[in-house]
Amino acid sequence: MENDIVEFITVAAKDEIAEGASKPARIGEHDVVVFNHGGNFYALRRWCTHMGGDLSEGAIEGNVVTCPRHGSQFDITTGKNLRGPKMGPIQFPSTADELTYQVKVEGNDILVGVEDKNMMP
């Protein structure tokens, strides 16, 4: 993707995402979820790497989001997988890390950057 340019798209206003909360957004073909952690904003791919659970509906504790589907946990600041899924009594090894997106704040706007020349439909 070295020829691709990162384009930043406004996805929310700062006051729309309270501390410890998240908001899903769609940028072209990209589903993202933006988190507010300590007044800083982070964006991950919305769908869990294990089986596609919706991370925008996951429980957030500190900098960790837990997938509501099977309990995989991810660091919202880095996308790193911290714990694999649990199905019934079985705890599975870790799953893949989550894709992260660049985020910047301009005034009251939160913008997410996507490296994809064809990001807009």
C-alpha cells in the first residue's frame, strides 16, 4: 500500500463519545469503532478477529475491550490481543491482533485515517 494516501474522515464529535465509551462508524468499506480512553481517541476494526463479534458492543474496562461474543480481549490503544476466546468452559489461545487506524482530533471533530485509495463508495 505504499502508493496509498491516508485520508482522514470525520466520524464523530468529541462530546459524542464519553470517557470509557465507544462509537461505531463506517468509512467506505471499513467498519471501525472509536474508543475514548483517558480523553484520547483510538480506532480499531469493529469486528473481532476470532468470529466477527461486534466490538462496539463490548464491555470496556480501562484500555481493554471484551468481545461480547466469546470474550476475546483487545487493548484499545494498540489492537493487541490480550486474551483469546472462551467457549463454555474452554479457554482458547489468543486470536489475531485487531487492525488499528490512525486518529486525530481537530477542534471538536474526531477523524479516522484509512489507507485505501478506494475507501469511498
